Amino acid sequence: MSGTTLSPQIPNQCFKPSNRTRFPTLSQIEFISFRHQHHNHNLPLLCSASNPSSSSPPLVVIGSANADIYVEIDRLPREGETLAAKSGQTLAGGKGANQATCSARLSYPTHFVGQVGDDAYGKLVTEALRNGGVCIDNVTVVASMSTGHAVVMLQSNGQNSIIYIGGANLSGWPTTLPRHHLDLVALAGIVLLQREIPDPVNVQVAKAARSAGVPVILDAGGMDAPIPPELLNFVDILSPNETELGRLTGMPTESFEEITQAVVKCHKFGVKQVLVKLGDKGSALFVEGEKPIQQPAILAKTVIDTTGAGDTFTAAFAVALVEGKSRKECLRFAAAAACLCVQVKGASPSMPDRKSVLDLLNCQ
């Protein structure tokens, strides 16, 4: 791989975000984006203030970073039809970056490992991660690739359709991950993966985590392809939504009974725990041999944008889990975070802070 790792400007500086962290935008046609402390190789530790302390084993996200090009429309265009968008904007996104930003906004020490291109989109994404309180000393700039980006068609009801261009997320990764990436994984409290980066990268990370006794959550969102058995063998929790669950198992997932049967097939794949995101129907955690734990959705009064809600849910669940909360508490914490997420436009900018989540839970 031909690339450089981002370098710090001021060593040992800790970024402390406010409750209303501002995220950068690009305006061209205004199109919108448990054990020891990790040794800091290149960039300052950009950690969140407040509890838990920065000495906690970090949450490590290995995944994608995108510029999300938002176009607001009343409805999707029909085949052969051209529609005028009501507005456009470019915001930071990507499943990996979203989850990292969410974790940091929830005041948990968070590291992101990923790749961007040497372009304006890459600068947008890395600045958003930095401003969100995420440690980005393991983000690599790949000069020969463009930063991943996506076109998000946001309808007036808050629902979205997304077309994704992988860019540096999918190309330019080294055949063998650098030792400092794998060392960081071994020192983590928990690791989050998604399927917007190559499967061989995820396999290396999951194996390193398993060897170190670090739990791994794999978000099933991303590639529309079977998950390699070699990856599933090293995953502790698989987290699909009902559509992804149906696609992975080839089974219907319209009812809870059908979802339960599809999860049984996931257990046969070797995954002991399956965390299913069900949108406005809530969520459910299936642990092999145990009764499912169901969590109703905490419904928002107004839904502005559902982009990033699943990433928020997964990351918030992981934060609660690594903090030692019960499974039911993890689901409830994640439901509250997702509820707040859908009330703000944009993926990374919509991630809630810890105080807002706790305040919402106290009102329930």
C-alpha cells in the first residue's frame, strides 16, 4: 500500500468536545458528509472528556470513512426521470466513522482505524472525526485512491436510499495489517467491525482480537455478499437489521417468529449472539440457548433522517457493554441513542452525547 499515516501538529493534546460539536461541510452546489493504555504512535489521543476515564481500555473501530453527499427530495425518481433536489450538502459519514464518532460522543475513549484519499473529502472526514473526539492516529491517507463517498437520497419522511462508492475503504489496504494496528486491537476493551472494508482485513482484526480475548461486534451492513465462515468464527456478536438478516440467511424476516428462525441459522454458522436491529419495531438480542431479550423502540416525535441510526445503535450498545452494563441495559441505552440520532440530519453530526442519552432515559 502506498500511503501515509496522519501526523500530529501538537503532541499529547486531548480534544474535549462540547455538547454541540460543529461538523465541517463542503459547499460545492452545497452537496452534503481490558487492559493497558495504547502507546501513541503518531497523533495525539483525541479523547472525550468526562466519564469513563481515558484510562479505560479503548473501543476500537476498524472500518469505513465516507463523505455523504445528501440530496433532499420529496420522492425517489422513477426510471428515466430527472428530479430537482430541494437542497444538497456534504457531511462526514461511513459506517466505521459513524460508529467511532458515536462512541466518542458518548464519552468513551475511541480509536478509529481506516483509510481515506488525499482529497477534500478525506480532509472533511478526518476533521469531523477529530472534532468528534476520536483518536485518528491510525487513519492512513492513500494518495492513489479517492476517499469513499456515498449519495444519500433523503426523502421528506426521513427515510433514505444510499448509493455507495468504496474508494480507499475497499482498495489499497496492505496484505498484512501493520503491527501497530494489531497491537491496538489487542489492547482494546471491545472492537467494532462492519462490511464496508475488505473481508480479509476484518478477518485479520477479528483473529487478533480473539487471540487477545477482546470481544468483537460485526455490523452486517455493507457488502451484499455472504460473510466468510472464517470471519464468523471469530465474531462474538453479529448485528444485522432484519433486511440484512434475511439476505444472509436466505430466509424471510417479516415477523418476529421468522426472525427467530433466521437467527437459529446464524447460530448454526457459529455465531453465539445475534443483535437484530428492527427500526421502529425496536431490537432483540438472541443468545444461543437463552430466551431472546426484546427492546421496544424509543420513538422520536419527529424523524428528520434515519441515516446512521443503526450505526448509533450498534456503537451505543458496544459502549454500554464494555462499561459492564447488563444486556437489557445495553439495549435500552442503544435505543435511546438511536432515538436522538434520527432527529438530526446527517450521519456523524447526528450522534448524541452521553448527557442527552441519559436525560432521555430518565424521562422514560
